[in-house]
Amino acid sequence: MTKINKTDRTRAHESTNAIEKLYISMRHLFSRGFYKPMGISGETLRKSLLLLRPEIYGSIAEERIELNGLIYVIERLPRGIEECQFINLTADEGYSDSHFETIIPPKRRRNCYRIDKDQMNIEITRGRSEIYDILTHLTFLFIESHKIQKRVTINEGTDFIREWKYLEDIVIYNKEITDQEREVATAHLSNILGRTFEEVIDIHKAFATSEKKDRFFHLIYWLGKLAINEVLDNKKRKVAFSSVLIEEIGHHIYGDIWANNIKKVLKENSLLKRPIHIISANMHSVLNSIYAKGALPKEAEEHEGFGLFQLLSNSDSKPLQKAVKEYASENGLIYIKDTSGTNINVQVIDTEKINFEDSPFDKVNSVNKKPVIIVMDYAFGEQAYETMDELLKPYKNTKKKNHLDVKSVSIMGKAGILEGGKGDIMIPTAHIFEGTADNYPFKNELSKEDLEGFGVEVFDGSMISVLGTSLQNKDLLQFFHDSTWNVIGLEMEGAHYQKAIQSASKIRGNISKNVKVRYAYYASDNPLETGATLASGGLGMTGVTPTYAITQKILEQIF
């Protein structure tokens, strides 16, 4: 009998299992209603994250403190969360009408409320993906905090190293310190963190704000302090989920309100019966592509190609941006600010009111058709299914159902690329849902050839819709790229959007079977390259060319 050799488990296999365990564990903890992240209930979460060692979290499995990952996480969590022993995840339960200050993280659109010195409430209105995102970031934060605790306690917890005492003196008494004292504190902190003086200087600058120059000192102190309280005084940190959130999740409550608000605006403006093109994108590229030339004729003459859009992308171009918005509102654009809780704003464009003489587009495909364009801001993970599924349903404000005449759905956005670099473009031919064999092939109306000639690389192939961008590591991504799955990039929404479009068009009959779909992504990072992950910083001006190239091609096909 021939003996079959079992192949050794590769890092890719281990990583896949770790991700599966993470998500099973998070769903279990959510159903349970609460857990203690550094206790027994959070053990599976911690072990899986340490086994996975995601690129975004850098040196999480090492003794030294991870700095770039810390920036990434803190920018996505509410200000002051490091000081809170209790973190509650809630639905929209009326806190916005209270006296509590609304805290919105710089890189995540979510409402958070500091209830008292020990408790932070985070409002979840964007589905399970948002919960997974928060729990993985919190787990990283708590693991790092316990590293600090181990490095600063001595004599079995009865005393602390002198560097910690120096830091505590600054933070507790909120001292105003000189530049020389700041350098002394930074030198002490580099010893606590196991990082070089130069690294700590750089990270201190990255965290500094005009209101709080030494924010990094406070952040590290409170992370360490709460871990010390947990280990020495048994004051366990706790994450809880409100009963309302547990009941509401997965029922499309916010997506339904959001979609109905849009359809109501369409009806009020006599646009409900017109041909509709939906675009999931940012709130500036479609607006500027259509209206900037007419709104800013002088600037348009001075800046060729995408130069006008680069000008508008500068932070000091607020007056010009305002001029474009005002011009657009007079020429067919209706802005719908979100009030549903989805945090997805919308622009409705009546193309009949566009002055095409001042526009870079010619009417070719839309002659005598008067299409309406709905531009929706980016969804987040599973929220893409909820919002698109609800938007494609008929409008029911009376006994009669009003089916929308949806001609096309276009999805553009940022994604991680596995071949190429920041700013390059990916044209997907299929979406694969991570952790399953679920796959969604489709005919993409955009092709690789459409986006060539703009000075950036263009790739086509499969895209993987991941459960969380912060959970990927090189071994897993290398497997996706090198295998017959032919994966060129990763993002969080594609499979969810396509699932909604397919069910609405092929099964439920909510929209035409012949609806056209367009997908294109530009690279925000390459997680296979060291120093090129999302934690390395944003795209800056690198993103202007691919963003407007994709937008231009989508609009050309519509017009």
C-alpha cells in the first residue's frame, strides 16, 4: 500500500485558519453580549491575531511596541479610548440628542460618545464589518498595552522603572514641558517601547495636535496604566454589545431608511421614472469631472489634463471647491446629506440640467434619454450589500410599486494591490469572498485597455473581498496571487455589491437582467511590499490620476 505523505501546513493555511477562528470567535462574543479582551473570553481572539500577524499590525508578535500599526488603529478609534476601561458598542439609541460630545475618528465615519472617564460608547450603524473592524483594532491595542505593562513593572509588580515614573509625572499633572524636557521624556519612552530615539521622535510628531502637543505621551501612559490596573488590581477591561444592537444587526434597518430617503428625493423632483445610473465613489470626482470646467473657466484654461483636479484636491482650495459645488447645485446636482445613520452621503445629478457646452463630455449614449446619476459615498464591508440591496428595490410609498429603471451600477474605490504599487489601477473580472469558495464572475463594462494611457499601470483579474483589510498577511496574500485564483487585489465591498446586484437582476426582478456593471479600483497600498501597507500613509496626490481616469471612463460610457 502506497503511503501518502501529508504536506506540512504552510503559513497560508495557518493564516486562513486564524482568520476563520477570529470571525467565529467575534460572532460568538457578539451573541454572548460582552467579553473581557484580556481575559479567558478574549483568548481565542488574541491567539488568532498573534498567529496571523497581519502586516498592518507590524511587530504585534514581538516584544517591542508597534508604532505604525498604533497610528493606523488610533486614527480609526475615538479620541480618548485608551483611557476607558469599559467600551460599549451600541446601535443608534439617541445619544446624538444628548449633551454628550460626538467624537468621530479621523479615518472612520462613526459616532462615538465618552459617557464618563471610564466608558466609551461606539455607535454601530454599518453592519457586522464595522464590529469586526473595531474588535480587531481593540485587540491589537490591548495586546500592545500589556507589552508596556510588562516592560515598566519590576519587583513582581511592587514598583515601576524610573522612566515610567518620569512619564507618569508629566501626564498626571498635565505638565507644560520645555523642548529639552520633551527630549528627556522621549529618551525614556524609547526605552519603555523598545524603539530608537529617532523612531519615537517621529511618532511623537505624528500624534501631536495643535491642542495637545504631547498626545503620544498621554496615549502610551494610559495604555500602560489600564494594563497595570488590570494585571495588578484585577480591574478588567470589558467590551459589551447593547441588546438593541444585537437585535438590529443584519436587518437592514439603516439601509432601508437611507434608500427610501433617496427615492423620496427622486419622486419629489420627478426623476423616479428616468433611466438611472448608480455610481459608488467618493463625493468629489464625479462632481468635479462634470462641473469643474464650467465653474472655473479661468483655472481650467491654466491647468491641462488632470491639473485642474489636482488643484481642487489641495487642502487650501476650499474657495474653489465651494465655487464648483455652488455651480453644480444650479446645474442639476442635488446633495442628500445622510440622516439615516449609514454615514453614506449621496449626490443626485439630473443630466438634463447639465450645460454640456461647459462640460468635457459629449452626449453619445444618452441622446434623448435624460439619465439620472446617483453617486453614493463608500460603503463599509457588508454594508455594501445592505445599501445596494435596498436601493435596487422598488419605491413603495403607496400601494403601487415603482420599479427603478437602473441601467448601470459602477463601483470605484481604493483597494490593496498584489502586483504593482500605489496609484495603479485594477480591473476585476470576478469577486471572490474570503474564507469561502463563493465567487461572483461578471462581465465588466470597463476593460484594461480603457484605462491604459494615463501614466499608471493597469492590471486585470480576480479581486478578493476580504473580511477585514487589517487582517491580511503576506503569506496569505502571496497564496492568493500565485494560485490559479489569479487575484490581483483585495478590498472589502465588491462581493457584497455584486451579490446585491445579481439577486436584484437575476432572481428578484427588481431591476433589468441587462443591467451593466463596472468595477475599477486604484491601489492605496501593496501589502506584499515592506513599508507599503495602509499603515505607511495615504496616497496624497498619487491618487488624483487614477481616481479621475476611472471616473472619466465611467461617465463617458454613461453619456
